[in-house]
Amino acid sequence: MKSFFGFLINDWRRKLVAIAIALALWSWIEGRIANDNDVTLTIAFTTEDIGTPEDFQLLVQAPPGWVLTSPSIGDTVKIVIHGSKSQVQSFKSQQCAANFVASFIADEDSNLETVKVLPEQLNWMRPNDAKLLLDNISEGKKELRQLVFERVKTATVTLTPKEISVTGTPSEAHEVRTEELVFSPNSVTISGAQTAVDELLAEIDSAHSADGSLQSSNLLSNLQIADGTRNDTTQMAQLNGRWSPKGIEMFPNEVLVEAKVRLKQPLSMTFNPSFESIQVIPPSNPDAVGKWELSSWEPQPWLVTSPHFKDGDAINTAWISEHVRLFVLLPNLIPDENVTTLKVRLEAHIVGIEDPAEQSFYEQHIVVAPTTGSDNDMITVKRKQ
């Protein structure tokens, strides 16, 4: 035991140097031993002039009117290369990428075309290094890649609430008026592989079908309503993430969506005007049009409604009696003396609000009108004799 230990420590400096030299030599030899390795490239696609791919990317260009469908955009492919460790590391260190320009002549009734490609047929960014690493691959390992292209189909879709899903929950007293969604623009153009576009159009048809088998076609990304909100929501929507990987594009690529958030039980109260309460705004030129007076009008109930207020809020019967008035405007009456009676429209206005901003708010958010089907907003005026 002592002799073995003595052997280890005897002239230990030379032994360490020898070991270090052996390890360095082993590492150097291993770096020059050629082995099979692989390079993983991510599929990208363009219909424009071929450009420079990013590192570890295979950029494919299709002929006009065609789109790559297999492998899908974002998929990866592995390509076998043969070289030493140092050669492979150097190749992968920069500009490890390739592109391929597909060229074929398809029959008019053909919607699918398959192009077979060998790794050495790709346009590598470092062609000399790629050739060196690909030349020594055995024929059995030169995997033939199949690129499948499909003819492009374009369609125009008119946007309705069926093309988007609404997520999120407004306040307990409010609801989203999904049936009243507003889109700007109100139509989009979709373009992509015929099979994928047909699938999307079929979902749109299903969403609009009488049986309602689909609540939404999910053409657009979801409209997110802030939880607990009482306010309208405006948001940009893009093409739903389901369709982009299938090569579908949407033009324009964003759509403005407006959603109304309203009370579940909005204000709806009765206003009972009287003939005596009607206020007359006289003409600015009475000498030209003559003198007029109210003639006949049978009072009927009017409705005071607002999606922004609910029953039981500050707006009640007393508030309506104090602040809602009917007006008849006489400035633009016909000066013809032969005309003795006219039908003039009554207008309802909010009055008695001191704050101009508050006055404007009520005017914009409260509707006062006769009941449906009534012409009680018309009153007869007659010329004074």
C-alpha cells in the first residue's frame, strides 16, 4: 500500500503534466473524429421574394397563388450532417440556415402539389460548409423531404357577433349586448390554403345555421370584457390563433370591436305630460310668419328610458315631473297666409339641471318618446285670426 502511494506522489509534477497532455490530445482527436449529427431547422414561409432566413430557419417560397401546407409553418425538420465535432460546432455557430424556392407548373384543376427536396438542394447560407457536411452522408440517411403546397383561396366575410367570442363578466347588474357588437370595418378578407379556408367558411356557416350548432365561428380573437365593469368596451381583434398556423391571413389584420355594457333592468318609466305643460318656443320673425297658437292635442303616456340607469336610481317619478318637459318649436312655420293649421313635432328635453356637463349627460343618455306606434309627438297649431 505504501509503495503504491509512494508511486503516486513520486515525481508527481511530471505525472500531472502527462495526464494534462493526454487529456488535451484525447480532446483534440475526438474533435476531429467525424460522426453523424443533425441540424434542426424551423419552417418559415413567404410569398414574396425570398430573403435571408434567420438562424436555424428553413425559409420556403411558393409560386404565386400557392401556399405551403406541409410541413406547417413553425414545424421543425431535422437534417443529418456528417463531420467532426469542431466542424459541426462551427457550422451551427452562425448562419446555420437555408432557403428554398419552389418551382412547379400545376394543372388548372390541381389544388395540391408535392415537391421532393434533398438537403443538398437547399440554398444554404454557408454553401461550402454545408456541402462538406452533407457530401459524406450515406444514401440511406439522405432523407428526402416532401414539401406540400396547396392553391390559395380568398373569401370576403361580413362580420357579425357570431364571428367573435366574448369573455369576462361585467358587474352583477350589467350585461354585454353581444347582439349589438359593432365592427370597424364590418368585413374582412381571408386568404390561405383552400382546405383551411373551406374549413373556416364551414364553421362560419355552421355558426349562422338555423340549428345553431356552433355559438361562434371563432374567426376573430376573443373580446375580453374587464370583470366587474359597467362601461362599454372597445378593443382591437385579430385573426383567431387557431387559423394562423394553418396559413390563413386576414386583411386588414386588425378590426375594431365595440361592445355595449348595459343594465340588465334598465330604466323604463312613464311620463304623463299635460296639454298645459307644453312650452312654446315662438318664431324669431313673428311678423313674417304670423301668430300661431296650440290647437288640439290629446295627452298620452310617454316613456322615459335609459340603458345607463336602472329603476330605483335617482331618476324617479318626482325627478321626471321636475326635469322633463315637452317643447313645440315655431321658428320655421310657413309664412303662407292661406295655411291656417299645421302639424308640428313635439320635442322632449331635460330642464332644470344647473351643471351644464350634467345637463348634457342626461340629454345624451335619457330617451323620452311616445309609446311604440303612437303619433303623440305631433301637435296641431293654428294661425291666430
